[in-house]
Amino acid sequence: MSEDVDLPPGYPVQWEADVVLRDGSVGHLRPILPSDEDGLHAFHAKQSEESIYLRFFAPLRRLSDKDVHRFTHVDYYDRVALVLTVRDEIFGIGRYDRTEPASAEVAFNVSDLYQGRGVGSVLLEHLAAIAQEFGITRFTAEVLPQNRKMLTVFSEAGYEVSRKVEDGVVALHFDIEPTDRSKAVAMSREHRAEAISVNRMLRPRTVAVIGAGRSPESMGHHFLKNLLEGGFTGEAHPVNRNAKKILGRKAYDTIGDVPGRVDLAVIAVPADKVLKVVDECAAADVDALLIVSAGFGEGGGEGGDELQAELVRSARGSGMRIVGPNSFGLINTHPEFSLNASLSPTMPKVGHLGLFAQSGALGIAVLASAARRNLGISSFGSAGNRVDVSGNDFMQYWIDDEETHTVGLYLESMGNPRKFSRIARNLGRIKPVIVVQSGVSAYGTPPGHRVRRTKVRPAVFGAMLRQAGCIRVSNVHQMFDVAQLVVHQPLPAGRRVAIIGNSSALGALSAGAVAGRGLTVTHGPVNLPSEATAEQFREALTKAFTDPDVDSVLTCFIPPIVAHDEDVTEAVRAAARGSEKTCVATFLGMRGVDASTHMYEGGTGQAIPIYAMPEDAAYALAKATKYAEWRNKDHGVPVAPAGINRRVAEDVVQTVLSVSPEGRRLDPDETSALLTAYGIEVWPSRRAATVEEAVDAAEDIGYPVVLKSTAPMLRHQGGVTGVRVDLGTEQSVREAWASLNERLSPLAAGQLEVQRMATPGVACVVTADEDPLFGPVVSFGVAGLPTELLDDIAHRIPPLTDVAVSELISSVKAAPVLHGHRGSTPVHRAALADLIARVSVISDDMPEIASLRLNPVNAHPGGVEVLGAEVTVAPMARRTDPGRRSLT
């Protein structure tokens, strides 16, 4: 929204969103304004007679001023309207009017120019999400039978739509509570739109380089030169008003002078001139922008941040997507496009690895490392300051790209972890995703990257990557170690490894490295003599590959004395060629293979990845094996516990926030009401300031009881210092009261409570915290020293599946105490899993829950008992992945 527009009282800024449409362009979605009257008149005037009739059931060539006033003046509660704009011109309108407390009538009107771009679907998705915030659960609509496009919008949205024809009009009604199908439809549409937007950047027909200079030292000159020398198959045009020709190509004064439509504009002008160029690109209907200019947010100054923010508003508001600024460029090695719109002087080798980096320096390092290893890539993108297009967008593209078999991401920051997690999970199920983590924390965000500050521990980021199936590595070296295996070899079918070599020392080193990575040596090490012939090598390798107890083969050779280097190499190739098992090799010092740079040994069939040392080969093999296990396992189904009453929980939270708008910790009754709505029962407890109050509480609760301190330094610590258990009589309560007050005096005396005696079991902690960056984070641990001293806590990010919940429980190091450690009876794991599932659902449903802590949770063979609960609510902050399509 333009800053010079007067906003009416109550205008919901949080509803504004930039969305990618079906054709890959961008539209700006916002609530309608009273000042939109002229824009609404102009929108209506451009509509065809057919569109007008289908919307209003009458040939209204002009809307009356009274109607326009009614349409543009809404209360943003019972009457809501959204408009989709491009360059401040309205191209779509969606609205609902509440007709009953829980029902509203919905209607849409999409410009003839924008029909077929998914505008109606986006408007419906956002209106449904807004309506639910205000207690509306059902939409109704009236549509003419011939309005097939609008009928399709409703029928394909994923809702259960009921139809009834009355008086020649189709009456529709449907519940708008999200379903698995409606969520899947929305995510599928988001995927297609964002993939198309990246596709248009990587497969342009016409590229204009704005700022291409005659000087070979200029940035624009480099981009134009690399584009031309890289074999670009489309049209490349320099734009520079101070030159007639550059590199033999006619130069144009402005982007508007370039003949035909420009798909991609490379902007290489000083930062203070970029906004003007962006406006010119918008006027010329350019599809996308690659901004290589520096001088924005990466400088750390306030002026750069403001310029960067205005750049995003200007480009997106004009329907264009941005790569950059401060980008190293884009590369597509596909022969039909051969796009080298980057600072790389050479076109990378054609291959099947998709690469993404952020800063230019890292882009250089990543491409150089791939070239040294003779590892081909399919496409490459550098996001620079990542103001718009990010790794999430490239992953959407790579899901469908047949040329990309593996993805490598070098991440310096992450702006939307929730969206990253779900996209990476979808991609990882068909293609390996290798992630280099660098600075993704509260302290390591590069200048210029728009990232919300996170409050969670660094371990949460690692848990998110594991949950999404990503192969996490620490550096570029490790990324390519893994990539050269998963790109060129079949994934390991299991953890069983054969080791074949011609050195006992090297064989022992390899076996140790394999075992140290969690794999099992089931064949060998077979140590051939140093004078072994190539035929002996071949025989040993063939036995390993045909062994049914072997999933992968690691070959490790020093230069043989008798056989020639190439003969040994061919023996490895031949043995691996006829097998579906994974093969990796360590060839030390062999002629023609540069072990220090891990070059590939090609030949027919699958290429063999070669490593300098066995440790590198074992590392890559272990990572690939673990990924294969994740990919092949059952990922479960989303948890959906029974007996949830979301409306009651929302009433509790909204009542509290209406009285305490800044938020606060809930009292015990509020906490109980909130959690009970989600099927979580909290055992009651009674504070007791005197011994008589303690006795009365014990009588009311029923013996046996527990008397425990509520002092923060002792609460839930267990032991005799702060708790007296199994009190079965009034006298035992009085004695326990006296004992505890004497022991805890003077700091914690009198801070006691009475609670029913729980079944003996294992004390656990289940928490959920709303993080500004990650959204809801659910954590689990065994209470006491494992959690508080050893930091033995596991994390997951909702929504969770039943398998994810089970893995959360098993992933803490103290998990054996839950499963019958040293002969004890295992706890009721299903009941514990159900409790965690309910916590995950309530945290995912309700962003207002700032923190939720169940401590202690007593898990025992008969079930679980929640003995303590603390909940803090706060005003809802918009999540980075809010559940409706939006560019953040």
C-alpha cells in the first residue's frame, strides 16, 4: 500500500499480501479502501458485457455512485472486500457479507485481462482465512450456470461444495474450515505458480542487460559478455544510452526501446538509479528482474535498507519478481537455453545438480568447486540479498525440473523456515536436498537479509532439516562429497558395506571410518596384495557386488605394482556397471585422477565418485544411506486427535486478550479451560499458605496427596528437598508441612501446594513456543537433569505426523527410561504420543499461545497425567507461512 494513502480506522494491514499468480507474475492483495471508488469505476468500465452480466445478473454498463460507495466502504468484519492490484490498478475483487452469525455470502469479479491466472482462487483462499478469524464457518454464493469459470473456482478449491439450482441460478454453500484436500490444493497451486515464475527467469527468450558498458571492467559488460559467450539461444540486448554498440550488439537507450517483450532484465546500474530503471521495466511489461547492483541493505546503513524496501514494493507492485539485489546471477546449462546470466566467465559443465547460494562470493566458490570436481550442474541461482526470490522458489522449480536430480543449497539465512520445511520435504521425497548451514541463527544473519529474529536454540534448525529429510553438511567440501555420490550412483539400499583394497592399512582405515559413521562392514576388508593384477581386482570386486549381504562397495587402492592405473579403474567401472549397488572409490596417487580435487572417473555407465581419503568416502556414503532410509520409510499421517473444541479455546484466548491486550500468563482456571478444549486434562492443585489450608485441600482432593514447594528454584525438581509424597492422613500432612517449612526457610517457606498423589512413573516435559521466525516449535524431554543440565531436548515443527511424534519421543538420549530401562515396566507410549499430538495441534492452530509448558507430565504404564501447566498468551503475530499463499 502506498504510504501517501489515508487508511480508515481499523484497516487490517496484516491482510495485505503479495501473491504469485498462475502465470508466474505477481499481484498485490489488500483490503478495499474508500479511496478505491474511482478505481472501481475504472475496473467496471473495462469489463466486457458478458463479465458484467455474469457478476451482477444484469447489463449494468455503469455502477451507480451509491453502489460503488457501498462496495468500497466496509467494516472489515461483517463486510470484507479484497482487491488484487498491479501497478495500483484493480484487476480482481473478492468480497463477503455476513448473512448469519456463522455464514457469509461471497462473490468475485476478475478483470477480463486477468482471467485464467488464478485470481479467483487466491481471493477465495484469503477471504476464507479472514472469515474464520471472525467466527464465520460457511460461505454461500449465487452463480449463473453459464459462469463456468467461477463454478470451477469453487469446485476445485478442495471444499465439499453443495449445489442447488433455483430460478435459473446455482446456489452454492460449503464449509470453509480447511481440509486436507483444500490445503493440498492451495499448496499445489502455490507450487505451480512459484515454479513457473522461476522457470521464466531460467528459460528466457529475450534478455536485456541494463547498464552494459563498453568498458571490459564494468559489471554490465561482464554479464553481457558471459551471456553471449555462454551460447545463449535467445535474444540478448544491451541497454545504454551512451553507446551505439556493445560487443557487436546494438545498444538501446531504454528498456522501452528494446523490440518485443523482455522476459528477463539484468540491472547493473548504480543503486541510486535502480528504482528508476525498475519503473521503466514495469512500463515495458518485463517479466522478471535480476539485480546485480550493490549498495542496498548489505551495506548496513539505514538508507540502504529503505532503498531495498522500496525496491521490493515497486517491483512486486508492478507484477515483477526480483533476484537480488547484489546477486551473482543465474545459470541454466540446458542446451536449448544455455543461459549464463552471471559473473562466471565460463559456462559450467552440463549435469544434474541444481545449486543455490546467496552471496556473490559464495556463488564463485560453489561454482569453482563444482568445476574442480568435474561435476556438472543443471541450473544455478544466487539470491544476493534475497529480497524476493529465495531458495524456496528454486526448490519449487527443481521439484518438476527433469534435468535436476539433486539439489545443493548454501544457506546464510532463512526468511521462512516453515515454508522451507514443507517444500524441502516434498522435494526430498523424490530428489536429495543437501544443505550447507552457515549463520542460520539469531546471531549470524548477513547484512541486507530480511530475517525475523529467532528465540529458539540452534538445535531447532537442525531438527527442522532432519524432519524435512535434508542432508545437512557443514561446508561446501562436504556438500560436493555427498553430491558427487547421490547424483551419479544409486542410493544405498541399507547400511551394509563391502571394503576392497590393496593395502591392509588402508583397509583398516576405511573400515574404521565406515563403522564410525554408523555403517556396518559385512564384506572384508578384502586386502589384495600390492602386486595384484587387474583381473584379481575385478574378481574381488565382482564378489563384493554379488554378495547378498552387501548394499554398498567402497574401493580403496594405492597405485598397484603390476597392473596399469587405467586397468584398475576399468575393473572398478566394469564391476559397478552391472550392479544396482552403490560404489565409491578412494584412489590414492593414481595417474590421471587428481585425488586432491576429487575428479570424476567417467567412462560408460554410472560415474564413480572418487575421494582423496576413505574418511571422505565414508562420510558421503553414510549421509546418502541415512537419506535413503528417510526417503523409503513411512512418514505417517497428520495427527488429528479426537475431542477437540477449537471454538472454546479461541473464546478463552480472545477473552483474555480483550482484557489484557498485551497478553499475559493464564491463571489456573483459564489454563485448564484452554487445555481441556484440546483434550488435555491438568490435575488440579491447591495453594496452601497455612497448615490448615493444606489439610483442608487434602481432604477435598482425597488422600493420598503430595505436598510440594511452588518456589521457582525448587519446582519440579523432585527429591526430598521440595516434595513430600504419599501423604495418606491429616497427621502426615501436618508433619510434612512442618518439615518442608523448616527445610525451606527462609527463602521458600510457605510457598506450598497440595495435589493428588500420582501413579509412579517417569516425569517428562512437553512444551510449545511460538517463535517469530520458526512459528510453533514443540519440544520434549525427560524432566530433571537430562533436560535442565544436559540439554537433552528434542524439537519438531508442526504440523506433525504420527511418525514425527514417535520420533520426537525416541530422539532424546534419555528415551530408554521410558521403554523399560533396567527391567522397569515401559510407560504407555501411545498415551504420551497422543498428548504430544494435542500440544502440536493447539500450537499450530493458535499463534496467540506464546508459550505452553506441561511440567511435569507423569508417564506410567497406565497412561499419562499432566500435573502442572503454564500457558502465556500474546497478541497474534503474523507467521512467516500464514496458511494462505503469500510472498514474505
